Amino acid sequence: MSFVDQLLEDNPAIHGDEDAGQQRLTHGLSTPALRFLEATVTPEMRTLETGAGFSTITITAAGADHRSVIPNAFEGERIRAYCEQNGISTERLTFCFEPSERVLPRLEPEPLDLVLIDGSHSFPHTFIDWFYTAHRLRPGGHMLVDDIHIWSGRVLRDYLREDPDWRFEDEYLGRTARFTKLRETDPDVLWTDQAPVLKWSRMRTVPVRQAVSMVRHGQAGELVERVRSRLGR
């Protein structure tokens, strides 16, 4: 039996604030994604995830230098307890018990070998998590985006699939997308140098809703000039 098989059989409950009347349960990473982590992560790797769960336990069991960024300390305590009960060292596991948008900008910029984005799925938090980790990921490193059935995760997946700096590798059960970083990236890149943004923004004429709004606000003259400019006249 593999470690992931044993973990799924044990099914430790990690999430749920009992003090707030919530039931204990686990929102686990998809099983194929967990198997990828088990097969890929090694003790030589430095890894980071926003969120925590079975993924945290799997990466810790593999021996990586791992950091998990979560706002709830009780989740970290439950993970450490499960590891201790099962002889898994947590010496190289670090928790940051704050929201990721506060933690990630403060971290030292050590290079990373794998990043899992699975924290808050609210807007714009998914994109903040990616922004502060993408440039730290070394070329050849792995970027996993979980819960791509949620709008924020889906948009990030679609962006990375179009960006030539990334290579789409796999998608697990319609929930987790995996990418490889191909080259160093510039966090200060202009939108005009971002292929997906440029592709999705390039239009021959002013969008209808924008045109209607400009007319309503007395900007018909400016609208005419924009149309002429875009038509090259």
C-alpha cells in the first residue's frame, strides 16, 4: 500500500472550526494530484502551498523543505498530530498562520521547486498567491492550481495555458491543473508583453458596452477618435 493509499484510508479530519460549530472534515486535493506529489517530491526540494490538507502531509512525508500558508492554527496542529502518530518527521515543515496575501510578500525570495495554490479561492487572492510565488519558482519547477472549477482558479489556469513561459502538463479530475515553468519570469512585466492579455484584449473596434458608456457620458468625440485610431485612419 502506498503512502497516499494509507492516508486516504485513514482520512484524518483536518478542516472545520469546532469552536465555531463547524464539523471536522477534510477538503482534500484530488487523488491523482496527491499521487503526483508522492511520485515527484523529494527531500532535495523546497516547496510551498497556500492552504493545507492531505497535500501537506504527503509533501512532508516525502521529506521536502515545505511551507504551508494558512490562517487557521488548528489545521496545522491536526496535521502535526497525524504526522507524529504515523512516524512522519515535521522538522522541515513550517506553517505560517496568516492569510497568504499578508505572508507571501514578506517571505525571503528563496527559489522554489514546487508550488501548490489551494488557499482562498476568492478574488483576487488566487492571483495574489500566483503573483508572489511564480517568479520564485525555478525553471523546470511545478505549479499546481487547485479547484479550477471555481472561476478564479479557472481564469488562472486559462492564463497559464496561453502564456509561453509555462507548459500545461495535466489536469486531474477537472479540479487540479499542473504546469511546468519553462523560463525565468519578470513580475514587473507590462501587460503588452503578456501574450494572453494581449491576445484577449486585441480588438479592431471599441467594445459595444464601452462605446455605449462613452456616448452616455458625452464622450462621443473621443469614441470617434478611438475608432479611427484602431482602424488606422
